[in-house]
Amino acid sequence: MKSPLIEVDNIYKSFPVFAGSINVLNGITITIHRGEMMSIVGASGVGKSTFLQILGALDRPSSGRLLYEGKDIFALSDDALASFRNRSVGFVFQFHHLLPEFSALENVMMPGLIMGTPQKNVRQKAESLLGELGLGDRFSHKPGEMSGGEQQRVAVARALILDPMVVLADEPTGNLDTKTGEELFDLLKRLNTDKGITFVIVTHNEKLASECHRTIKMLDGRIVDAKNNHTP
């Protein structure tokens, strides 16, 4: 097993509700290794997406620590945390969230341009990524001119443009038909194998989950089972 990349230490998350609060995460502790492809499964409402949002620094936990390469990122200020998230974490969601008025190439370039990367450099990187993902002939196409699978591949390229430490995917195949979903998952596996990209993937698809190196199951905001499927 490769070295630890992310250490989740006793994380709790609660949300205020009328006359009290509701606990969504109840003491999550787990280590995610560099180059690992890990799936998270469980019924709706058990805290999977909340956990992924905290892993990606989109939300802070109520208590507990989240360490990236040994550094507690929630000790950072809000501005420093946002900078860390933008540079270090890639996101792929069930709905691709592409900007409809921009081309595939422009959508992929956007995070790099926002971070101040020279346009020439980010364009070259975006073109290379889209080519690797089988979209070399779709640079100028807008989302409405592409299939669902093509749009999701654009979203994957966008997630990779800044060379993140980890890519977090929340039901990335959930809005795709079975064949297209399997093709997308095969693409993620290839990126993991060929490039060593670390993936954490929330999915309801048990078959696809079993193809990851490790599967954890959540229930009531806790990890209730962890299974090694095969060694990376």
C-alpha cells in the first residue's frame, strides 16, 4: 500500500434544526492512501455526500480533524482553506455543472484561468486532457451539443486541470445509462492506473464499487464495514 494521503480523525457533523440539532456524521475515522481508488456505498441519507463535502473542504466538520499529507486543513483560515481546495481537490458530481454558454475547452480551462495560470499553458493542458479522454474533436462544442457521457468526461477533465491531490466523485455515473456509466467508470480506473490519481467515489452501484481497491459502507453517519477488493 502506498503512503497515506488523507487521514480522517474522528469527524462529527451536525446541523441545527428546530429545537435542537441532527447528527449526520458520527465519528468517522479512516485513512486514504495515495493512488488508491476507494468507493463509498450506503443507502440514501446515511451521510455519504456530507462526508465527501468535508473531505473536499466544501464544509467544515463540527469536530474532528482532516489531515492532507499530515497537515490539518481545518486549522486554516477560510481564505487559505478555499485556496487549498481549489488547488488540491478535483470534483465530479452526478450532474456535470458545466457552464452552458462556454465550449468544452473553455469549461475545462476555467479553473486554471481563475487560479491565474497563463492562458497558453492552461489551454495546452486542457487540450491534452480532452484528447486523452477521447474528446479531441469536441473542443468547440458546448454542453448542449454533447451527449451525457461526453459532458461527464468534460467534467472529469475539468477536475484534473490543476493536478489535484485527489478527485472526489459523487455519483458520477448516476445520471448516465448503464453502458455509458460503465464506460465512464472504466475511464476513471484507467486514470487511476496510468496516472496514479487518487479517487474517492460515492456510488449506489455495488458492481462498480467492487471494482475499486476498497469499499467502505456507511450507515447512520458511521463506517460500518470496510472491504479490500484488490490491492492497488
